[in-house]
Amino acid sequence: MLLAIDVGNTNLVFALFDGEDLRARWRISTDGRRTGDEYAVWLFQLLGIEGVSREQITHIIFGSVVPRADHNLTVLCEKYFGITPIVAGQGDAAWNFEIDVEQPSSLGADRALNCIAAHHMFGGDMIVVDFGTATKFEAVDYNGAYKGGIITPGINLSLDALVGKTAKLPRIAIGAPATRSVIGRNTEDQMQIGVFWGYVAMMEGLIARMKKEVGRPTKVVATGGLSVLFDDHTDIFDVVDTDLTIRGLQLLAARVIAKG
């Protein structure tokens, strides 16, 4: 079995693959100070619930945008599984697709993995939208080349800034407003409308501009936890796949394993 670990700025996702089948996934908050021992205690309990022993894990891959976490994850792999992990983007796990931007080395692992998975699964020209701590828009052409993209503050970051920089505005939950009206009748509704519909309008506007610049029929693929929420309130997404990043890890690991 393959253990794939997606290290994001807010959460780590551990995913267990049996061949190409995603058997289980678990999420833990990102903390660069968390030790390999702490990961092991948490993870072994979850594997036990799933009925999987550590000996059944034959390969581990991780992709990380949090360098501080990398060492402790490597300790987890080597100390508790006896496995040298595959590190996405390095060595035999190099991206192996064209990164057609001014600074190719600056492309984050999560963004690269989304490009790999989206091109493999859907093909053609596409825009990949990933809702994370930041929201990223990636332009991928029909050959699988990364042509560039956009980075915006994630909706939670936007809300944190709004509440943190004002004295009287209350903390509200992220969600669609209860009414379709965009004229709020109280402070909480006005904030909900501004944050949610403002974000939808931003996405629709940026994607329309990106499609115009591509100039060819373009699919829009969305991933990340909030993609499902937004999909219910806009028709800009052709595909929603919340497992796109970990699927990219599985595809990359399969390529490395096949090389022997």
C-alpha cells in the first residue's frame, strides 16, 4: 500500500492507497513543530481502526509547501516504517512536465500535483482552482504544460483580515448567505454577503479573463475543501474533485515505483 501525505499551510492530509483505490484519508492541522513520534502515535491509531498494519505500507510519498515539516515527516517514514520517502518534485519524483513561467522552481508542490492529476484525469486546456489557505488558479495547456496562474487570499484569510482589522465587526462562519439578496439588512448578513458573493464574483471574473486569454475551449477543475460549497452557487466549474492533490501524489509515486 501507498501512504501519500499532502502538507499544506493549514492542514496535512494523509491518504492510504491500495493500488489506485483511495482506501482512507485523514486530516491533521499543520504544525511544523510536531515530531515524527507524535505523527506516529496519531497515525498508527487510525491505521489500526482501518485494519491496516504498518508492515502493509510499502511506499510513502509526500508533497510539501511547509519546509519546516519535512524533516519530521522523514523521521516518521524512516523510524516507524523503515521507508525512505519519495519527495514530490525531487530526484526520480521530479515534475517531468513543462513549467513555462519565469521562475519554474517557485511552483509549489500542491500546484504542481494538481496540474499532474488534472491533466491525467481530464486532459485538454484547463484552469485548475484550488481552495486552500490561498486560492490558486492554474492554467494548464493540452500538453500538460503549466503556463502560469493567479494567487489570491483564501476566503478564510479574507475574513480574518476583515475581522482582525476592525473593532466592532463580529466573527462569522464561512457559508452561503441565507438569502439570495445582496442587500443585507443587518451587520452579520452584510458581512456574509460581502465575503461569500464577493468571493464568487472574484472567481467568476478571474476565470472569465483567463479563458479569454487562453482563447480555446477550457475546462475548469476545482479542488480543495470549499470547492463543494462554491459549486452549489456558481456554474463556473466543469469538475469538482476534492482529492485532486492526493491523486497527483499517487500518480507521481506510481511513476517512480514503475522505474524500480
